[in-house]
Amino acid sequence: MLTYENWENHLFNSQTETKGAIETLAWAYETYNSEEIVYACSFGIEGIVLIDLIHQVHKQANIVFLDTGLHFQETYECIQKVKKRYPTLSIQLKKPSMSLEEQQQTYGEELWKHNPNQCCYIRKVLPLEETLKPVKAWISGLRREQSPTRKEVQFLNQDHRFKKVKICPLIHWTWKDIWRYAHKHQLDYNILHDKGYPSIGCQPCTSPVWNEEDLRAGRWQGKAKLECGLHVQPEGS
């Protein structure tokens, strides 16, 4: 069996029907019990596909959504549909310890406008840090095609930021693969995808785009920012 000591050099077969995703997930839930692994899901279309794949492998999996308090109503509606479709999954909405009111009192109004990195740190990074403390591994829906910062992602990654194993089953999937799977299995998804939002985050920092060549172009438009910080590794790691 593949163990923690030798996973780093392991390559799952990307030529299977799910391009290695099911095989990666099967390994993950054989290696870690339910309390040792969590899927951090943003409930975009990749997340919807990954939830369906996870449900095939482990029907009692733990899933967390980082509820910043700034998401679109359509995102919350999507979460409710997913809960109804997969009632055995444990889906937690994790809120930041600092409310929006407290954040405004401390940092001023609309922190996401004048310091989006700080806002993401408070409302996403710290809550995920708390979520990951008791676990050994976490699952992410990163795909290599999404952006230049993600093109080197592997199935299994050593996450130096959170000091965990980060498992990315969808690295070889294309945007067309994702949608082909979603339509084939008639999955519920966030209707904002049909309105020009390929990547959906917090409402103030997400805009519609019409260029599929850059699937994350609608995030933090006008700012030199590509990531919220969850997937950024410390320098020198």
C-alpha cells in the first residue's frame, strides 16, 4: 500500500475514465479515516463534480465551505441543493472568527477593496487553518488548466502553508471535461456559471468574464492578485 513516506513520487494513472480522479480519491480514503481528511469546497463547478466523485468513493466524507459572509445568494442556494442530493455527506459552513462588523471596525469599510490580501487572510486562510488543525490531509479541486500558478500541481502535494498533504484529484481535467461530466450526470450547479462567471468567489471580488482562455480573469479584477492565499506556498518551500 502507498504510505505517507513514499506518496511524493507516486503518479496515479491519468488515462482512466476520470483521468486519475477516482483512483486518487480511493487512495485518499483508504489512507486516511473520515476524521483525518476534509474536502475544502468552494461550490463552483469543479467542486460540484468533485463532490459527486467523492460520494462514489466515501458517502460519509467531510466537506467544508469557507463561509466568508460575502458570497452570492446563488452560492448558498447551490449548497442547499447539494445537501439535498447527498444527505450522507457532512457539509459544514465554516465562518471566520471575526464578523464583518468587527472587521470594519478594525480595518475600515470594505477591506476587500483597499487590502484584498488581508481580507482573504481573515475570512479564508485563518478559517481553513482552524479547519485543518485536527486533520492530516485535505482535498482541493485545483486543475492545472486554471491559471499559471496551478500548472505544476500534482495529485499529491506537500502543503507547506498548512503543513498537510494536499490531494488534487482533478489536475488533468479540462474545463470541457468538467462540464461534460456535470451534464452527463445532471448535476446541480451554481447558476452564476450560466451568467458568465467561470470562477465564483466572494461577491465584491468576482465579476463575469467572457473569455474562457483565462478562467479566473473575473477574480479581483484590476488588482495584481491571482489567488486568495489558500494555495500559495511560503517562499523557499
